[in-house]
Amino acid sequence: MYESFYNLKRGPFDITPDPSFLFSTKRHNEALAALYYGVRWRKGFVVLTGQVGTGKTLLLRCLLQLLKQSKDVAYAYLFSSRLSPTEFLQYIVSDFGLPSGGKNKGELLFDLCNFVVNRGLNGLTTVLIVDEAHHLSAETLEEVRLLTNLETAEQKLLQIVLVGQPELDDKLDSVKLTQLKQRIAIRSHLEPLDQEDTKGYIESRLRLVRANSHTEILFPDKTIAAVFRHSRGIPRLINTICENALLSCYAKQLPSVTPEVIDEVARDFRLNVVRPAEVDKLGGFDEIDLQRAARILLDLYSSMNRPLTRDIDAPSPVAARARQA
């Protein structure tokens, strides 16, 4: 729609994880190198975490693109991790091209182990990649731990890559998964972009769609600063803001994107409405629930500290002050 108006070959801010649009920050380069090194040098167990929208899936797509160039690599890619342990094994076995229908857990494990061991004996690399791994249950993560036992005296036979949000770190750091945590060979974390990288990210995408002749005119520095302020350096939000800003400016026939348009887009997407982390940790209770819980705790505290001779119907001083407030 706006591409011809701004002399662009294609939309520069699509949110689909296209490897050709990878912007190589130091952190992203290190994470991709860690993933590739862990797989190719058969380190066994690699973990990558990061906030929503920081580019984890894009890095996985880049990794898969690299692995496809190697004829000795076979991989199973699991992108829906809300599965029971048996469903988890069925998916893996099936994705490796093995029959899985009608088989129980023991049969699935037997077939998978034979497949991995035979490939290892022939010098071939076998990889299990799990995206959205923060959704894996503790029971399924225990199955992952057991799969890490497929090894020889020299190397791991199954390379496992887990990618997920910071909740995955919390699970792996839990006491009941200590054995799995100890098997992690490489662990990386993606952070949002800083303001300088945000500028480089936007300009890089515009150059890739051949807007290099007027990149600075289309997104001036003040506009990029507004994008960074509202996106907090999260690439997915940068794409969303810039895409909708271009649409809005096209509708208004503006030659470049202004900070005011960025502010409008941010308001439309409610990007300034951020819930406090403390509320999120409480599982999404609304304000009324929190007030009710606070009153209950206050009354409980008061009852625990009131003298035994006090009439049970008489309000404690703390509770009385709370009611007055």
C-alpha cells in the first residue's frame, strides 16, 4: 500500500521472523554463535532466553538455515510446547520421520534412542529444538533430562536447544530441576536494543528494502527516539510501531514519519499502559481483589496482635485506622 509512495521494494517492518532481516547486534551475534557452536560441536544442552519480542524465534530461523546447509544434521523442531510427556515424544519421533502412531511411551523412547544412537555411530548430528520452551511442564522437562543421557564417553549424541521467555530460567533454576540445570553446557540471554541499536535496526531494515537514498528523511532522529521510548527497544514492538506509522503517514500523504505520529500509534496500541510487575506476579488480580486481600491481611494481622482479653467483636486499632482511611 505505502511501498510505492515511499519508494520501497517491500514492507520493511513485517513482524514475521525473516532471517534476511536479522540485525546483528553484539548480543544477537553472540547468541547465534552460541547456538551454532553448541550444536555443531555437540555440547549437548543449550538454552536461550529473552523477553517477548526480542528476536529469539528469528535467531532460531537463522540457526535452522545454517543447519540446513549441512548434510550431516537432522533436526526436530517443536514450536508448540504445551504437550504432555507422551505427546512431546510422539511429536519428536514423528518430526524425525519415524512412525509414532499407536505407540506407547516406552516404544517411542526405544525408537528415538535407536535413531539417535545409530546416527551418532555414523558421525551424524541429531538436534532437538524446542521453541516456547517456558511452557514445558516439569514432567516434560524431566523427559528432556533423560534424553541428555544419550551420550558416548566422548560426546553427546542428541543436541538439545531450549528457547523461551525468562520463565524458562525460573523453571531451570528451581530445586526440583537441579539435575537438568547442571547439564546445561551453554546459556545465553537476549536483551532489548538500546537507543543506538534501535536506530541501526530501523535504518538497516530500510536499507534492505532499498530506501537508502532517503532513510534519514523517512525516519528522522527525533522520530527514532520516539520509537525507542515507546518500544523500549523490543524489536517486535519497533516493527509494529513503524509499520503502523508508515500506514498513517501514507494516509496523510506525509513525506516522512514524525514523532507525533509515533505517539499516536503508541496511544492506539496502548503501549504506555504497563501493569506493574508486582501485579503481574499476583496472577492478574484486579484492583478490587487486591483491596479485598489487603483488608483480609490487615484484619488477620490485627487479630494476631490484639490482647486476649479484648472483646472479639471490638475492632483493633490498626483495623479501625484502616476503616477510617
